[in-house]
Amino acid sequence: MKKDLSVIILIVRNSFWRVLLAILMIIIIDGVFLFADLDLQNGWSISLEELLKNRPLLAGLSSALFWLTYSVTKFGSDKISKEYYTLLRLQISEGKIWFWQALYHTFCYLFLFVAEIAIFLFLRRYYVSTSPVEAFGLSTVLKVFSTNHYLQNLIPYHNPLRWFRNMMIVVGLGITSATEPFAKRRGIIEYLAYPQLLLTLIVFNIDLRFWLFDLLVILLSGFWAVKAMVYVKKGVGKIDS
């Protein structure tokens, strides 16, 4: 257990500030795209729905996802890095290293999505409570979220299938991103995280409110996650033998 704890501390220490930087990117990009509007120069006299219309709201999350994926897949993937030699000295199995990375990465991606939701809710509450156009209320937020496909995908409210789809996306990102450094430590180039990342960006960028599409996304995310786990299981057998 002591070795496992050392691996967890090493993983967290290596990416902690990078995760915070990803959240800072979301705050800055979301804030700029939301409030850098010529119509706001003469006062906040447009409705929230008009403010959000045709905005590249995905820019903040997509930038943060790319940065986070690049950062976490670099850990322990270079055989000349300090992290790699530290992992060797700990004499812990590749399977356990992958497990802790997959678990930690999943929490990182989940934290990123939760931060995005919290930031958007705060910015919208701040705008509506400050603007003289409309009074803030739950009905206002629900109306805006229902007319904006990105927000509808991000916070699907009373749609359990879509919530489950989003969770599968998070789990898929966590598992596949942990598999890339595992492969690179074996001297193999495998880009398993980026198909899942591309699927994520497509899902949140299009307006397709059909349950069969959500089901397809769940199946694809599950397929790539299972593929990554099978790849690791086969690789661990060769390494640990």
C-alpha cells in the first residue's frame, strides 16, 4: 500500500498545477467570449438568450481538454524522465500504475466538467442579475439552456440518458488517456485518448437531440474504454512475466 500511495502522490504532484491551469483557461476563455461583445459597451441591454446566440461556448472546454489530455499522457511516458526512473525504483506493477492513472485521470476530467458547469452557471447568474433586461429566475435559466445546444448537452437536466452519456465520456477519457503512457513505456506509440477526445468535442458541438445518438456515443465510449483495458491486460502479462 505504501508503494501505491507513492505512485498516487507522484501522479498528483506531476499534474496538479496543470489541472488548475486548465480550469484557469476555461475561466478566461469563457469570460472573454461571453462579455467581449460590442452590444455590451452601451450597457447590458440584451437578453441572456441573445448574448449566448452563436457564441463559440465550447472554446474554453475544448482548449482545457486538449491541454489536460496532453499533460496527463506525458507522465511516465518518456524512458529518460525522472518519473520513469522513480516508477522503476518503486517496483510496482505496470497494471497498478495504469489503474491509479486511470482513476486519477477520470477524476481530473470529471473535475474539469464540473468546473465548466459551475463557471457557466456563475457567469449567467452574474449577467442576468446585473442586466436590467430580465429578472433572474429558474425559468430564465431553463429557457436559455433549452435553446442553446452546447448548454443543453453540458447540463441535460431531466435527461438521465444524456447524464449517463456524459459520465461515459468522462470515464472513457480517463481510461484511454491512462493507456497512452502505458504503451509508450513499452516503446509503442498508441493514440487511444484522442479518438475519445474527438468524439467528446463532436458531441458537445452539434445539436442532435435524439436518444439513439446518445446511445451510440455511450457504446463508442465504452468500446474504446474496453479496448484500452484489453490492451493493458495483454501488455501487463508480457511485462510482468
